[in-house]
Amino acid sequence: AETAARIAEENASKKAEDIAKDRYGILPVIQSSEKTGRTWTKISELTAATENDVLVRARVHTTRATGRQCFVVLRQQHYSIQGLVFVNDTISKQMVKFAAGLNRESIVDVGGVVKSVEEKITSVSQQNVEIHIDRLFVVSNSLARLPLQLDDATKSKQDEAEEGPSAHVNQDVRLDNRIIDLRTVTNQAIFRLQAGVCRLFWEYLTSKDFVEIHTPKIISAASEGGANVFTVSYFKGNAYLAQSPQLYKQMALAADFDRVFTVGAVFRAEDSNTHRHLTEFVGMDLEMSIREHYHEAMDVIGEMFAHIFKGLRDQYKPELATVRNNFRSNRSNFLNRACD
């Protein structure tokens, strides 16, 4: 009892000395109990022109303590920024120690002032600024030991070759921990590029008076010859997973829709013995009637690809740069016109 009382007294003494005790800690579980009216800022919006107090919710990417200060790299999707906690009139040693002990991948609310830096911070996306942190609260704490490190999972083949096998993350580890693997900047960029292809596909075709349709994926008979089909139990009988939306596109044209397109899952019961076979993929299909020559369709398709490639080039530069850096590829050239 005496020992417990002494420990409690020491803890109380330490807390009394902590001038920043209200500026950091672990938040209770969010239960939609109140609306504070606070505004969170995206890391992607933080630039040298943002030199004011901000509130950011992000994941802890890394922490590094040096003496009376601690550097915290914060990450939001594929954007990141460096934060700095240092002892001063309002920040205590205990708060710096708390920041240094944050588990990687924890979600935190960080408040502080955005400051320009003299030298670029090359390890983050926002290289010209950092956050001088004066408020730090854990929203969701991650495990101290993770099955994989994002820095290792992000490394390119060239980096792995230079650093040795210890830096390699096996495919089975990635798939078993897919949620963490998808947080890498490369996967974030790939998924955004995929979304961009679909958006640009939709954008161009709707501008050319195409109508988007949604076709059935569970059907009563095989929809296409020459391709194996998945059979599924359907109440008291059998049904099949659609191999193609072709029949429904043609039905739409016969129903005077004139031009249609669809984006959806396609299933092929092909034994995946090679990397050329897929049992499931996302198909992007279009169908249009022609007036007198199939070149009418060729022109539309050619212009559509040019629109997609140009849109990716102009609107997704950071994502393309991330993918190229990881997979070490050259820029692609394309004709900005339809096929002759």
C-alpha cells in the first residue's frame, strides 16, 4: 500500500510539472457525441502560403527523437509532411517523449503552425514546409509491432537489389496484410490512376452522347461462346456469371439507344496457369451504331484513348511520378488525334 501510494504521489508530481498536459494524450473513442465545428486541413493543401495554425488528421509514418525535440512524419494517402515537437515555454519534455513513443500507422490529430523551411525536406511530399506541433492527440492507436513496414513495401526492385533481401516484402505477406500494403504511396497512386482511367473513359463517352448502362452479372445461360463459364447455385437451379456484356449492349442498340457503354466485372473460368489469364477483371465496353463505315467507330475509339492518355498526363502527374519512381519506366508518347 505504501509503495502504491508513493508511485501515485510521484505520478501526480510529474503531472503537476507537465505544463503541456492538456496539449497531448489519447482521445476517447469517437461516438458522434458532439460537433465541435473544427476544420481539418488536408496535407496536400499545406504550402509556403499556408503559414498559419492548422489542424491535421493523419497517420504517423515515422518518429525520430533527438535531444529535446522529435520529428514526426505525418501521412495522408500519398501526401506527407514533417512535423516538429520541441521543448519550449508551452511544450514539455513529457510531450516530446509522448511524440517519440507514437506507434507507426497510428491515426493522430495534430495542431500547429505551418512554417517554411530553408532546405527542402526530400523525404516527404510537402518539401518546403513543416508543422511546428503544439497539440498532439491519438485518435486510433496501432499495434507497436506491424507485420510489414511501409518503407520496405514501397521500395523499388532496384532499391531491394541494392539493400539486399532483408528489405524485400514477399507477396504472401502483402496479401495477408493487404490493408497495410494498400497504404503505400505506390498502391495509392495506382488505384487513383485506375479511377482516373474510368473517369476519363466516362467523361469522353458521355460528351459524345453515349448512354451508360448497367448489365446483369448473374445470367441464365452462357453469354459468349469460346470462353469457359462459372456456374453458381441459384435457388433450385443453376445460373452463370456473365463472361461479357456484349449481348446487352447489342440489345440496347436494337432498342434505339444508338451509343452505349458500361464498366463492370467480367468473369472467365479460365485456369490461370499463366499471367495472361484472368478469372475476373473490370471490363470497359462501348457499343455504337455506324452510318456507313466502321472507321466511324475507329475514330471515336482513337479519340477516346487520346483523351484518357492526355487526362492522365495532365491531371495525374504526382501519381504517374510515384509509379515511375517505383517501377523505373520512361514516359510514354501518344498521338493526340484519332487513327488515320
